[in-house]
Amino acid sequence: MTSAQIGALEKDSLSGLSNLFGLSSDDPVTLGMRASARRMVGIAVFSGVINVLMLSGSLYMLQVYDRVIPSRNTATLLGLSLIVLFAYLVQGYFDALRARMLCRVATLFDASLQRSIHTALATLPLRGVKPMLMQQPLRDLDQVRSFLSGMGPTAFLDMPWIPLFLAALFLFHPVIGLTALLGTVAIIAMTLLSEQLSRGAAKAAMDSSAQRQVLADATQRNAEVVKALGMTKRLSERWASANERYLQENIRATDVNSNLGSGAKVLRYVLQSGLLGIGAYLVVVDRASGGVMIASSIMMGRALAPVEIALGSWRQLVAARQGIARLREICKVTAVSPSPPVTLPRPCRELSVTGLVVCAPGNTKAIVSNVSFSLKAGMGLALLGASASGKTSLSRALVGIWPAQHGVVRLDGAALDQWGEHLGQYVGYLPQDVELFDGTVAENICRFDSDAGSDAILRAAQIAGVHEIVLRLPDGYSTRIGQGGTSLSAGQRQRIGLARAVFGDPFLVVLDEPNANLDADGENALHRAIEILRRNQSIVIVISHRPSALVALNMAMVLYEGKAIAFGPREEIFARVRNASARGGSGAHPRMAESARPC
């Protein structure tokens, strides 16, 4: 076989893999698969060598039966045995090398997607994605890597070499070659049928597995509540029901694959035995030798080996294809917007909001409607309103967590999306539920910025009034706080979260219920932090149902059902709130009175 023919076979095998996974776009997943396909060029070369060496066993049997046995020449037998032994050793070496290369190709594919996958994991919760799908990108990536590093790709790299074995069988005898060709077509047709029938079953099994995993994760996260409220038995029943659905779908998928796989295996056995029978007949009628009879049966088994491997790994193939499709779609949806061509300077003058409409991710109903206001540097805004009035939703839109459906939020005249990835440097945010990461106190305060200096960390801790508290921890700023800050009290987590929010002297600081878990000392520290931030010309927006957190602010806004019904100087708005509350919600300001009740 010429080098041009070998190159054509390698190209066919690689294009087959590309078509198998639909590599026709330019998303990160497709680019990673294309890079993997290019790396498989060397693997395809080794596959060619391996398939050529696979002919050695058949040729050995042919020579033994047709030359050694009739001549009874032991020297010839010894020479042939040494040659075939060397061929087997070379084949084994290349086979092991191919497996090792596949593992590395799969690892490089995984590594190329780490940034995109982490971005997806961080973005999906902000897009209203169902909980069962939150961790799906990571599971899909593991599934694809597992397939690429397994035996599945070797089957598709070996399939273009099937004609080589069929051609050799035709050389033995046309009847043997025709029988082998028809059998191969039948087995390949069964493989394609397996693809059609197993696709739906495999998808249903994966979906039910994801639902089961979500329930398991929720139970683990809320183990204390489950135990305290006596919910263990009821949740166990729900788990059993979800697990039963998963097992049923898994059985259905396994049945489809087992039936088709067994059918293909039986057909292969019938075909090999049939070739033996046809070969025996040809020997009887003096149309072929005994060596041809044995060699054709062995060669037929080698020719069908890739098909059998493909059938054996079909479930992994279907799962990998579905995973590739989901990863491609998720990476497109959660792709980071391109950085602006010009990096804007740190904002320092104004926050302006114009006609802002905010909806929850995945929902079209407006939570915040047509809100407009403006704050100058150094101002502090108290955001007031009853529960579910839209305060938290507005705060999320102000810091860029939730996108605006309509309207715009601007810093120094530039919309938030014009700041690109630099926006986080100029924003401080403390959510209602403070979540810290597994790491040291210092790492959490500096937002895991490896370039952060000690002075900046200490400054943030001192502004938040948490410096003395940190010094009393076992290892000070080097204390590892555990996943979610489990080694700290709720008040300590909140104050470290405040230090994280003010790290880097942000221009806009939004604090949502910052004193929910604070004692008197903590409230005083919060008050001082707000004053320091305002003196440093930062804009501070505070949501709180406890008036003590609002004393250091000079502006106020009242929300009612997502609409701003009052905005102005704090004392003026507070006076209107008190008057409306005194009237009991009747008269000119019923909405003001209702919004004031939680405060």
C-alpha cells in the first residue's frame, strides 16, 4: 500500500470522527475537538501500522497449513514463528502507545475547556437554569474525556482499514470475499440501528440521573434542617422514587444495547463459522487450500473487531455526542463578552439609572419597573420597601448580576457592559446570604487576587472593622475558613464579606441586609465603614430593615411593587414614611405606609 493510500485512509478516519461529533462551528468546544482531531493524526498513523500488523496472524496460519505441514519442515516453522512473534510485539507496542496518546489528547481537550466550563458554572445560576442542569457541563466534560481516552475512538480509527481485510479475503477466493462483504454490511447496518434506537433511551437515563443528583446534593447541603425537622423519611421516599426512575431508564437503555450487541455478536460468530464452512467446501472441491480456510476465518474476526468495539462502547459514544451538543450550546450561551477596545478609567463621578426594568433570569415578568435616579460621588442611598418590593432585584441589576431588560445603568456616563471584565474592580457587593470560599481569610478578603498586597487587605479589613476579629482567629489572616465559611460564626462571615466588598476602594458599594447577623459592635463597625466609604467618594447603597444601618446615609428611595414611589434626601423621605405610617395606610400615601412597615 502506498503512502498516498495510507494518508487517504487516515484522512477518512479523522473526517469520520469530525462528522461523528458535528465539528462545524467556532465555539470553544468545537475548537477543542478540532485540535483533538489534529492531534489524532499521529494516532491514525499508529492505527494503520497496527492494522497492517494484524494481517500477520492470518498469514502465519496460511503458511503453516500450506507450507510447514505438507513439508514437515521445522526450520520453516521456527522462522515463521519468530517473525510473527516480532510482529505481535511491535503491534502491542504501538497499541499501548496509541492508548497513551488518546489519554493525553483527552486530557488536553479537557484542559482547553476549563475556563469556558468554569464561566458556565458561574453564569448558569444567573440565567435561571434549573438546578438539575447546574453541574451538567462538568458531567458532560467528564463523559467526553472518558470516551476520548477509552477504546471508542480506536474503533473509528480502525474502521477505514476494514476494506484492507476484505480485499485480502477476495484474494483468497471471490466467494469468501463476497460472503465477508455481505456480513460486514449487515453488522454495520445493525450498528446504525443501534444508534437510532439507543439515543432516546440514553438521554432519558441521563436526565433521570441528573434529577437524582440534584436531590442528593440538596439533601447534603441541608442535612441539619432535614435532621432537625424530621424530614429524613419523607426525603428518603422522594430519593427512592427518583432512584427508581433512574434505574428503570438505565435498564431500558441497557436492554437496547444488550439486545443489539448480542445480535451483532451472534451474526459475527455465524459469519466466521460460515466462512469456515465455505472454506471447507472449497477445500473439498479443490478450489482452495486448508490454509485459506483457517486464515479467512481469522481475518474475518480481525476485520469485524472495530465494529464489535464500536458496539461495545456505543452507550459511551451516545453520551459523549449528547454531551458535546450540550457543551457547545452552553458555552455559546455563557461565553464572555469580548473586552471593549478601550479600557475606561476608574469611575469617580456619578451613578445614573434611567428607565430600568429588571426581570428574574428565565422569566419575563418585571420585578423592577421604570426606575430612574442619579447619585453623585460620596452619596449614600437607603433603599426601602416592603418584602418582595424589588429591592434585592434592583441591587443585582446595579452591580451587573442581572441584566436590564430595558433601560440602562451607567457609571460616569458609561453603561455597565462598556466596562467589561474590569467592572468588578470598581464594584463592592454584599448579598443577603454571605457565601465565602474555601481558602484563607486573606484570600477571601482580596477576592483571591494573587497580586493583592498586604496593605490593601489590611485596609479593607480595617474599613470593615474586622481586623481585630481576624487577629483572634487561630492563624490570623492565614486561617482557612472551610467550605462556605463553616468554621466562622454568621456575624464573622458577614463582616469578612463586608471587607471583601470594600476591598480595592470600589466606587459603587451595594450592601443588602449588611447588619442581619451583627451585634451592637458589628453595627457600629458597619456605620463607620459607610462613613469612611462616603468620605472616600464612594457611592454606598444599603438595603436594611433595621434603621441603625441607614443613619450614615443622606438619600433614600422607597420601592413599592417594583416602582420607585419616593426619592430624595433621607430625612425628608423618612418624615414622609413616618407620616404615612401614622395615618395607617389611609389618605394620600397608602403605598408609602405599606412600604414602611418592615422598617
